[in-house]
Amino acid sequence: MLYGLYQAYSDTMAPFRAAARISADTLKVLPFGLSEHPVVRSGWAASEVLADTAVTHKRPPFGIRAVPMTTGVVDVIEEVVDTTPFGSLLRFRKDCDQQGPRVLMLAPLSGHFATLLRDTVETMLPDHDVYITDWTNARDVPLSAGRFGFDEYVDHVVRFLNVMGPGAHLMAVCQPAVQALIVTAVMAEGHDPCTPRTLTLMAGPIDTRINPTAVNDLATGQPIEWFERNVIHTVPLRYPGAGRRVYPGFLQLSAFLTMNMPRHVKSLFGMYQDLADGKLSEARATKDFYEEYFAVLDLTAEFYLETVQRVFQEWELARGVLEIHGRKVDPGAITRTVLLTVEGERDDICSMGQTMAAHDLCSGLSPHLKRHHLQPNVGHYGVFSGRRWESQVYPLVRATIAARE
């Protein structure tokens, strides 16, 4: 019902946004210098904001066409290396002989597309052969494809690592840090030759009992049955995944917006003001952020509910009781993979200590194979994007990977 209402609202707003786009394009090219009149510029700015801040359900392009290397700028070609109905293994192949160490980057499956890690990929590319999990919007996956839950996520990562072959490195940002640790443990215990050489966990909820955040409190504030009744909805008939039960991406976006509503209102008004004042580069940065932020994907109901219950309510991995396909997972089986954990001092989504908890779980690792970094003065996104990620966090990631090559 809710999904249908949302779709009806989206359909209703579409003509208004189209009209705003026509208005913006018209006001921008008025003759006789009228486009520069303050009143006209104000109207143009308002039209631009209305036209460009719509929620979408299509993955934006990564748009990474070239990267600078020591030998010069080289072209980048996106290649789909492996695919299933629920996701693809995407490679950013550089048009040169020196690809660098192979790294599989696990993108969060929490309401946004993998392009949320565009900056992370761009920073990694000059020195590494980067692959990423490119998850499919669940509303586009037919019911005939079957289920995709917590265990199936783990299966996908194991599959992708085997496609990449021995010697790869694994890196997880935010939510999939849990699955990355599980995958490494499962593969290590099974003596899989494709077990990652290094495991980098960035701002991930390994043990959310430590310094719980508002996000953690929300997850534990209601029984899992409440989540199933109130946030799980059915995909409408107009989409390929019609009839599939999902956690809609627009609900996750609404939750994120509500948590920081004053900040987003200020940011969007600032975008309007920058446009009206002619500060186009500043406005463009804000516009690019919200184009990505408002691009949402749905999660399968089983994956969402199992993640909430197993990671945030019952802390199965942290308590040592988690099972995959009925078999207990033992992080202590990891003995050769170097572990690097990274946290942000001001992270209000995954607080200090939650990711570092992985060190205690990996009891089979020698101390010299464990590394932790607390990045001062950054929030959640600053751990893997922005200036401090590039200048302070990334060099540690690069050094950790290089040491195992």
C-alpha cells in the first residue's frame, strides 16, 4: 500500500519537476541580459533546485573515464566480470600493463547504489586493480530469481573472490564489514586458495553493543516483527520485481534525512543561494552530492530483516553464534590475512569501537597481522571519502595491501 502511495506521489510530482526544468532552461537564456537580473536569477535557482532534487531509482554512472598514474593519464574501462540477478562484479580496468594489486570493494547494500563509493574507487585506482560489488535494485529482480538474504550475500562475495582468483584483497565499507569478516573466516576455515590476503574493514558494525548510536537504538527499539509489519512493502505491478517483498530505498532515505533534517535543509537552501549568487562551482558540488544521495535502491525483505535481527539485535557475529547455511562461523580460523580496521572519531552511524571489535574476534591472527586506525575529526563518510580519506586514511590502506604483495 505504502509503495503504491509513494509511486502515486512520484508520478504526480513528475510534471511539476519537468515544468521546473523547462523554466530553469528558459530563464537561463533570456535575451537582453535579463538572465542576470536578481529576480530572474532567483527564479532560475529555485527552478534548478526543484528540478534536480528528485528521488530516483536508477544507478548513476560512475563516470570514471581516466586516472592519473606515474606514467601519465590512462583510460579506464568498466567491465562486468560476473553477474547474477542480484548483483554484478564490476571491474575498473585501466588501459595499461600495470594494473596493481587486485582489490574487491564491498559496497553497502543499505539503500544506495555502489556509486556512493565513487570517490573511494577513484582514490584507489591509480595503485590498484579495483573491483566492486554492483548490487541490483531489488524491485528490478523478478520473483523467479529466488531469495537474497544474509547468507546469499556471503555466497555472492565468495563467488566473486573465486572469479577474481587467488591473491586478491578484500575491502568493505560500512554495513558489509560484517559479511567481509564472515567471508574471510569461511574461506580461511575451508582452506580456499582465494582467501583474501588482506581484509580492510572501514566504519562497519562488527559489534553494535559498543557505544551504540541512534541508528543502533532504532534497530533495537522494536522487535523484528514490528519491522516486518511496518517497513516491508510489496513492489508494484509496473516493475520487473512485481510482487517481491522489499525494504524500499525511499524509506531508508527518509530515515537518513530525518536524522539530519536541519543540515539537509541548510544545504539545499545553500545550493539555491549559491546558484542565485552565481557561485556555480559551489552549487555543483552540492548538486552532485544530492544526485547521488537521492538515488535509492530497494533491499529484499529477507536481507533487510535478517541484517537487522542478526547484526543489530542479536549481535550473532560478536557473540560467536553466527551460522551460514547452518554452519558456525569462526573468525578465529583466520590466521594469514592481514586485518586493518578504520574508524572515524565523529562517526554517528558506526561509532568508535564497533569496527575495532573485529580484532578480538580474529583470535587466530598474530598481533603483527592486526592494525587499527582511528581517523580524527571525521564522521562516517569522511572515513572513505573526502580530503582526509585521500591524504591520511588511504596511505595506510595502500601500505597494508602493498606489504602483502
